[in-house]
Amino acid sequence: MIGNRIAETFFWIGRYSERVANHARLLNVSYHTYREWAKSEAELQNLWQRILFALSANIDYRQHYQETSTANVVHYITFDRQNENSIVSCLAKARNNLRAVRERLPSRMWEAINEAYIWLRRQNDTGDIPYAFFRRTKNYIALFQGVAEDGMPRSDEWHMLQIGRYMERAENTTRILNLIYFNNDQDQNQNRLINSFQQLTAALRTLDGLEAFRRIHADRLRVEIVARFITANPIFPRSILFSLLSLHNHAEQVFSFDSPAGQEILDSNRRLTDEIFHLPAETFNLATMPPYLNRLMNDINQIGLKFAGIFY
Amino acid sequence: MFSNYRLSDGYYDEMFAPGNQIRPHYWPIASQLSRMPFDHLVQRQATMVRQMIKQGITFTLYNSDDGQSLERTIPFDIIPRIIPEPEWQYLQSGLKQRITALNRFIHDIYHRQDIVRAGLIPREMIVNNTYFRPEMKDLDPPGGVYCHLSGIDLVRDRDGRYYVLEDNLRTPSGISYVYKNRWLMQQYFPELFFTCHVSNIDYGLQAFLSSLRSVAPRDDRDPTVVLLTPGCYNSAYFEHTFLAQEMGIDLVEGRDLVVCDNKVYMRYLGGRKQVDVIYRRIDDDFLDPLAFRPDSLLGVPGLINAYRAGNVTICNAPGTGVADDKAIYIHVPDMIRFYLGEQPIISNVPTYVLQREEDRRYVLDHLTEMVVKHTSLSGGYGMLIGPQAGREELDKFRQLIIDHPEQYIAQPTLTLSTVPSLAGDQIVPRHVDLRPYIMFGRDENVHILPGGLTRVALSEGSLVVNSSQGGGSKDTWVTSP
């Protein structure tokens, strides 16, 4: 049993560290593909606009920046401390939270995040080779997660860390999925084959899932099959279903039966995973998916909010 | 950056026209490179090479002194070779024409042999061919496809004209380098791509996977496609793992497969699974010890029977080598006229047939100007480069030609085009060829990977680009303005 404050701290460490890696992957893939897709500067700005929209950051962004250029958006999502969800902000928050509980953890966990933060704090831009910059960022998080996996006792701290991580992952995957439909919607008049091929492979790479997809679905790179894979595949570790199931397993370990709030989260999460597991294939069609996706995002947000509420 | 670049006399340079004028399709990257300090370019290249080692992008050289095989990275040069879109359109139509004719030729010689009856190709040239497989007679591979993936080597003469140097229709390697070179350039030199539109190559492996799946013998279930490798000591093993991973198919060795009731199965924990399509990277000879070489440990006993029974598709089909023999090469222009009723779009390099008295005399008199090749060896083995050979080697080949004229062909020494390349502390012209990769599927459907592999001879004046002989490679771009 751990206190609410400690539980909440671990929940947010899990979320922020996962968010850092998710942003790094998203930016790395987008940076290298968007210039190729865009036929003009305006189109390029439009693509970045959609990213900001998918991250629910478009309004905040406009208060600080005029142009939606590649350099501005990359800076905003990576280095801008005014953006509370930027990579540097998330890393700073993960580090602060870790500092509050570091005596409970294997020391290498703190070191991994601290080292990452000290490195990132000294960078002003992604340098000549953005790929190398983002890879380094992802490697720090991978190290952090690996050290935790390796050395943390499977106590409530561990479960809260995982709950945070999978909560964040479920939300992130839903955003990427939303981006696919959003882009497909706009690209209707363009060269469909190549466009949708490129954007589907880019979405899968953003989730580190292209290789896994190939092994399961071979050459069937169609939007409804990719969407179903991202949503409902039970063994792909970044699918929404997998994330919610993992969340559930860890939540079951920490919520005692006499906690009504805990039981409520478990109940709504169970309803949601059941629903996703049984979604008919037609749900993923271009026409029917967007409304469903809105509902799904809402349901996942609700679970996140309930979690945030349970600590008070 | 290019101010000291000196063109080699008598060669076509891909970037510079005579008088050191930069060709228009190189303008965008020329202006970017010249804004960059030279040592930055050198550093970037070094970073990329380190990355190749980290990722294990290597090939294996045989026959090292201590009997161990050596893992090497294929040397990589940072300055891309650029092909403008209209030129690529021309090449594409020529390659499409050529592969279609070659595929029809292979079908023909394993069926009615119309081309022999028409007197265009002597029968003995086919039946005495090392790669002719009588087992393939009257067999109809699914979709009529023999050459699922091939590589056709092209070179450019001094006037910039393209010629076909050779056809590789068995198990051409190098396609993984096309992808890895592009990946390295995109990740480590992204700004170079921002000023011009470079054709994307990602769709190629998707197309290849689809075409492999489309030739499965049955269409009532999701086909199982595997890649059959000789194993991790093979020189191209990295490529096998790369292709299997990218296409999400299983990489298998002969011992992982078993034939039962003329069906091929893959063994796995607690059971077996039927295999429908085998993309093999093993030579015909080693495929099946029951059909071909009995001492082969790499193959699968009974595989050819299963193939003949129509229960599995082998890609490329056994016996395709009959069409990439260097003696058959001479007849490809005839095939194009015979099967397609068209004139060849890309010409062959002029070739002397040493069985012809007249040709042989001419070649023996001009041996120092000739390249002599064994008809059935590849990879730069069994080859004489006249202008660079010593007395002893010339005499050896003179005798070989006199003793076995049917085993050799001769071509005038080619003037391979040059591309600026990084050598130490300067940029210098180095000779290149081009191997585009062609996927041939059902209904004579052709997909060609935009660009292909540019192989570069890294030492000054050298014309040998084979990686087994120390050649390197460059990223190859097809660009539209």
C-alpha cells in the first residue's frame, strides 16, 4: 500500500516518460516524411498544423508563434518550456517527480532520467542530424524503462508507473489514429495509392509498428486494416487494446475491492476493452471510423480523468 | 567544393558537362554542397559508415588467409548519383521491354522452343547451357512468371548513351543496399532532400511482397511466403535478413523445411505449416539434393517434385539462369524483335562471339583493348581487363580462348561514366554502373524500383565495380524539378 501522493507521483512519471518517447518518434518520422509529401510550403505548414491539432496544441501554439514552419513546430514540441507538453517540459516534470521518490527506486532509474535532462537542457536545436537527436532521446527513455523492468520490485510503485505509461500510450495511439483519418480526409483528391501507402507506413513507424504489421498483415496496407491493427490487435504492444488491457492488469493489482472509485475505473475500462475486442470490421471503414474514433477518444479521456481524480 | 574537380578525358561525367558546367539536374545539391565546409562532408560520411557497422550492414568475403570469413561494410560514398526523370522514363521503358522478352524467352525454351525453330538461337547453345534445367520442361509456373526479381546492369558510354552490360536473372543481390543507402542519406543528410523531389522507393518492397503473394499456387487461403537462405555464412546474409524483416516473412534454411506428399512444410514448435511461395537465395544446383547436386546440405529433399506437382512456387523459377548466360546475352536484341515485334530500346554492349573465326581473330589481335568474360561466371570472377592486364595474364587468356572459345565472350573496354566521389581530402571522378531492380509479376506486370544500385569503383581509373572486388556504392536518385 502506498499513499495517494506517492501513487500519483509514479503515475505521472509513467505518463511523462512515455510522452517524451512518443513525441520523439512522431517528430522524427514527420520531419523526414512531410517535406516529401508536401508539394508546396503551404501544404507543408498544413501538415504540421494537423500534428498540432492531433496533439490538441493548436490553440496554445498560436499564442506563441506566427508561422507553422517545420523549425517552429519542432522547436515548440521539443524545446519550448512555455509548452507544458514539450519534450523538455515533460522530461523536467518526470525528473522532478522522480526526485521526490528517488529513494524508493533503483538508483539507475533516476540516473537515466537525470542524464537525459542534463543533456537535453544544453541543446537549443536538433542539430544537423535530427534523426540522431531523436534517437538519443528515445534511447534514454528505453534505458529508463529497461532499468525499471529489470530492477523494480513489483510493488504498488511499479504498478502505478505502468498504469501511467499505458494510459499515456492509449491516448497517444488514439491521436496517431485520428491523424490518419484526418489526413485521409484531406487527401481525397490526390494520388491515393502512394499517398495512403506513405502515410499509413509513416503512422505505423510512428508507433514502431511497421515490422509487426508486416508479419501479421503482409501487404494489406489499407486504412481499415491498419486502423484495426492499431486499435484492436491484442499482441502489438502499442495498440489501444493492448494498452488498455495492460492498464487493467496493473490497476487490478493496486485497487482494493473496497475502493468504489477504483472499481469504477476497472469497470469502465473493462467495458471499453470488451467493446474494442468485439468491434466489427466495418467500424474501420473511412466513413464509419471518424465518429467512432471521437467516442473512443472521449472514453479514454474519461478514464484518464478518473485516474487523475482518484488521487484526491 | 568542386573547384578542383578535373574531368577524366574521354568519359561521360554524370554531374559535369565538358567545360565543367554543372548539369541542371545537379544544380540543387551542387549549391547546397558548395555552401558546406569540406570537412563537414567528410564527417557526415564517416558518421554514416559507423552507422552501417553498428547496424551490421555487411557482406562476407570468402577465402581470407586464416580460413575465417571476413565481414565488411560495402564502402559508401556520400555524393548521390542523380538521374533526371525523363532519362529514367526512357530507361524504365527499355528495362520493361527487356525483362518481358527475357521472361517469354525462358517460357519458350521450356515449351515449344519457337525461337530455336525460327533459327535465331542454336539448339546446342540452350541444351549445353550450364543453367538449362530439363526438369522445367512443359512446366507452367503460376502467372507465367520466371524472373520475379531481376537486376539488369547498365553502363554509359562516352557520349552518355546507356548500354546493357548484363542481365542477372537468378538471385541478384544488392537491393538491400538501395534501401540502406537511401535510409542513411535521409537520416544523416536530410537537408539534401529538401531542395529537389526525389522519387520514393518505399513502395518497392510492398510491390515485391504483393507479387510474391500473387503467384501462390492456391488462392483459397492466405499464402505463406518464406525466404530460403543458405545461412548466416553466405556473403549476402545481411540482405536476406533485411528482406525478410521488411516484408515480414520467415527467413528459413533448408533444414527448416520438409516435403511430405509433395507439399512443403515449415517446422515450428509443436507443428508444421504449409509453405506456398519460396523466395530462394540459393542457386538451382543446391535447391534439392534429390533433383540436382546430391551433396547439397542447403536444399530441401523433394522440393522440385513438390514444385512440379504445383504445390509450391519457387522464385525465381529454377532454370532462369539459361537466359542470363553471357553467350545468350548476345541474342537478347533478337528476342525482343522475335517475341515483342519491337526494336530494342536500350542496346547491348557490342560483343564478340569467340566461336566465330572472324571475331576470334579480331579479339586475339586486339586483346589489350578487350574485356574477356567467362560466359557463366559472375561477380568479376574469371574476367580479363585487357588494358590493365600484365603479359602473363594476357597469355593465359589467349590460351583459354583458343582452347575453349565457347566459354568466353569479349567486349571492347567500356568507358564507364563517372560521378564525383569523396576520396581522402578531395572530390574526384570515379567510375560507376547502375543496377536497376525489376519486379515481374502476373500478367507481365512490371514494377521497377526508381533508381537502383549505383556501384562505384573506388580506386582511381578502376572499372571494376563489384563489391566482391572492393567496389562501393552510392545512393541513386531519380529527380523531377
